[in-house]
Amino acid sequence: MAMSMEYDYPAISHNKSPGHPGHTTPEQDAAVVQLRVELEKEGYTERLDTHTLLRFLRARKFDLYLSKHMFIDCEKWRKEFHVDDIVKNFVYVEKPEVFKYYPQFYHKTDKDGRPVYIEKLGKIDLTAMYKITTAERMLQNLVLEYERLADPRLPACSRKTGQLIETCCTVMDLKGVGLTSISSVYSYIKSASAISQNYYPERLGKLYIINAPWGFSSVFKIVKGFLDPVTVDKIHILGSGYAPELLAQIPKENLPKDFGGECECEGGCLYSDAGPWQEAQPTATATTTAAAPVVAPVLSS
């Protein structure tokens, strides 16, 4: 039985696939209730809202046992990695210098209202970067940005579109990257990927890998055999002629000029953090109905 649940942003997902908020079956609603009850018995009181629990359930194909243990592992990691302290106190003062080698930034939204996240891997030089920062601080910054994605970015995008946005659109630029150079940053990428997959499930809406080097598509054809078909459908491997497909998803006025768009933020798109999360936000006015069997505390592969 669906009941209303108060959020200060829309609670019905734009993704109408079964298992997403507002588009759940009675069995999936029951799984949310059962997962919440079992976690409360274990002593957990935070992040038990329906949207979060559904993300963990979807990540584990609604297997209650696996979803429960994924959530518990995540909570243990949050405590060990001091996530709450990072959110309150971490300042990435070396960011401008690090970004000379490894630009990573959110910039406006795609046509579905998702935040656009861009990474440029062509200039990565870990030897030079580790003279400026450390692998730990890079991961702490990654976690901080994931937390900021959850709040304020996604709620702001949801308010602007009038429907729940839970994922982002990622653009990964491989210009200047050779297949052999990937091995030099494998350790960091492995750690970053583990954080994303294990602790921030169901946050990927679309992934565009652009300027893919020769042979990359062939390698991906092998790798995708080990990936979930739902994940594979989100990934687009594009060469240097990526612009038409990328612009079909991201409005040209929102895409930086460096990538074939028209946006030229003052001071550079890289540092502007432009998007709905920088705009004045409406205050909460009403309860939005979602597939939430019980009222719970109010609070992405």
C-alpha cells in the first residue's frame, strides 16, 4: 500500500522502470518495508528513507539478504572513512593545482535534468599530482563530491524538472590517453570505482566515453560481457566524432565549448560549478506521493 512521504523535492522518479520511486510493485514495496525493519533491528537509524533503500535494493536485484549486507557494509565504511567529518570539514585547497592534471567537475544538466559530471584523463600524471596532494585526499574529495551530489545537486535538479532525479550524466574524455597509460593510474581508479559501486549505488544515469583511443571499443566488448545489461545500456563509447551524440543528450548551451557546446562560463566552466544547485531554491510546500509503504526518516553503477 502506497503512502505519502514528505520530501522537499519531487519524489516520483523520471525513470519509469520498475523499482524506481513511484513505479514500484507491491512486492518491491514489501521489500523496502522488510529491509527497513531488519536494519532497524540491527540498530541503524539513518539513511533508511525509501529512496535510499530502493537504490540498494535495485543494486542487488531486490535480493533482501544481499541488499541488507551492502547497506551495512556501506555504513561501516562511512564510519571508518569519516564521511560525516569530510562533509563538515574537508577543504580541497590544492584543487586548482590538481585540476591542471586531472580536471573533474560538475557542470549544468543534460536534457533529462541530470547533473553533468565531466572528467578529463588525458593529462593525468600521478607523480606530479602526488607532489601536490595524496591519494587519500583525492579520494576524500571524491567522497565529498558524491555527498554533494546527493545534497544539494540532485534535489535541486529534481525541483527544477518537477520529477525525482537520482542519477548523473558522466562524460569521460580520454583524449591523449593511450591504453598503456591507464595502467599507471590503475590503483587510484580501482579505489575510486570501488567507492562508487559499493557505497553510492545507482547514481549513474548515462556514461559517455569520448575520444576513445584505437582498440578501446574492442576491449570494452570483452569487458561488457561481465557487466549487468542495465549498466551496459548506460555506456556509450565514442571516438573523436562524439559531438552529435553528446549534443543529443546535453543541450549545447549547457555543454562547455571545449566539448563542442556553446557554454563559456566566466572564469572557466571547470571552476564555475554552474547548475540548478547554485540557483535560488523554492522552499518545501507540499507532500509528494511516492511508493513508500511507511513514513520513514527523511534523508548511485
